[in-house]
Amino acid sequence: MNAAAGARRSPAVESGAVRVAVVDIGTNSTRLLVAEVGDDGTVQELDRRSVVTRLGQGVDASGALADEAMGRVFATLAEYRAAIDHHGVQRTVAVLTSAVRDAANGPEFTARVRDEYGLDARTIPGDEEARLTFLGATSERPRDGAGPAVVIDIGGGSTEYVVGDGDELLFHVSTQAGVVRQSERHLHTDPPTAEELRALTGEVRSIIEAEVPQDVRARARAAIAVAGTATQLAAIDQKLEPYDAAKVHGHRLSRERIAELLQELAALPLETRRQVPGLDPARAPTIVAGAAMLVQSLDAFGLDSTEVSEHDILRGAALEAVHRTA
């Protein structure tokens, strides 16, 4: 685990705030956010962790969650449960996404998460995943009338594209493209061949064009990229050792720079790639697919750069947990 996965503490809660814990059980990683959420929507992080658990290992081919993959998640949840108890959390939420949605044994897995770890666990549909991601990514952005922006959330088994303008959600879709899914489908050589990369990028581009109408793509004036692919590329670009979330959040990556990083990373064997400064070694197997997908996303939307954000579905789910009425 790199420094990005370590605990981050902050001062005691202000009066009126609610202490909430959110666990995001994704296809590639299992993450924790413990935060104080104020009545005014402010979010003060107390603890944030991330472990690459690869729950989606083999799901695309087998249709089921593997015992080995579930075991990695359960081991991580045991650690997270201890941290949640340490912080005296008032509300707990676990959101389960693409791998669990797609797996035949997903409901049984969700029940174990709920029953054995005391989490309010629910498998959310792709539309809700997109909405919560947009809420988190834009919660602290100024409403400056700059026009619609697309939030790009590249996950392990799915990628969400959410277009909004200020508080208004204009379009959202959850696509069947993700770094684990596409790596397993296309990248079989170490390092990957040019043909494999072309097949991956071609499939990703066709998925985006089929799922996001051209007029929607043309409306976006800016991009905000969230989650592991984007934050890792920002860390690599700055050679951050150790990882520094403050330097990653708000970092801007040009399309050309992402393409350069893709070329550099794809040329390296996996074991060499694990040693790249700024890259969490556990994300080395999927960062090539992620970089390729981010390039294709920007190209499809006709954008030449993206802002990288540390604020994503974790923050959105924390706000939802405190402020929802039901």
C-alpha cells in the first residue's frame, strides 16, 4: 500500500456535523472514507484508505466473483471495520458497483458484507453510481457559468460519464468498459503489443460513441477525471514519492501528456512498471488500459485536457448518507 492508502486525520468534529463512513467496493479497489459532513455540505476528511483488491478478477469471463478475490475484500473490510469503530462513526454505508452488479453471486456477497461487517451495504445501479460520482466531484466547485463539464470515472469494470452544468445533471451513463475488464479482454502480452492496444482502444472508443450521443459530447466544455486511473497518472506526472493527495487534487493533465505516459508505461514489462515513480505497484497491471481509456475519453468529447479530482463517489455517498431523507 502506498501513502495514498494511509490514514489521514483531522481535528475533532464541529457542532452539528455527522460522522460518516463510506466504503466503496469496486471492481479494482476497496476504499474507505471517514468524514465529518456538515449541515452546509462541507466534508472534513478524518481517514481515507485504498487497497487494490481486484474483486472483478475473472468476472467478465466467468460471470461470478472468485473466492480468492472475495477473500481479499473481506480481509480489507476487517481492517476498515476496526478503523470505523475507532472513529466512533454515526452512519456507515457501503456501495458496491460493477463487479458485484455483473456477478451471479453478487447478492450473496453483498449480504455477507452487510451481515459480517455491520455496513449498510447495497449494490447500486450504474445510473446511481454516476449521480453520486458527479455529486462528489462537483460538491466544492464554484458555479461560475463556465458551461457543461463531463466527469469521467474510469473504474475496474465500468466507466461513468456524467455531463452537468452547475447543479443540473444533463446526461449520465454507465458503460461496460473498465481497466480490469478491458485488460483481461485485450492485454495478454507483457508488455502489451501494439495490436493489443489498438484492439483495446478501438473497443473503448466504439463503446463511448455508442453510449454517449455526439450532441452530448459536443456540449462538454471541460473534463474532471476521478478515481484511480486519473489520480495515479497525476502522481506519475509529478513523480510523487510519497503520494500527496493535495498535489494530485486539481492537477491538470493534457491529452498529449496522457498519451506520452501511455506510450511510456505500455513499453515497460509489468515488473519494471511497478517501479515507476508515483505509481502504486498494485495498479501497475491496469494503468495501461486506464491511460488508454482516458485518452479515448478526451478524444471522444473533443477535449484537450482534464482536471484531476480526489473527490468522487466516496464524497458523494457521504453527502447522500447524511442529507438524504429516506
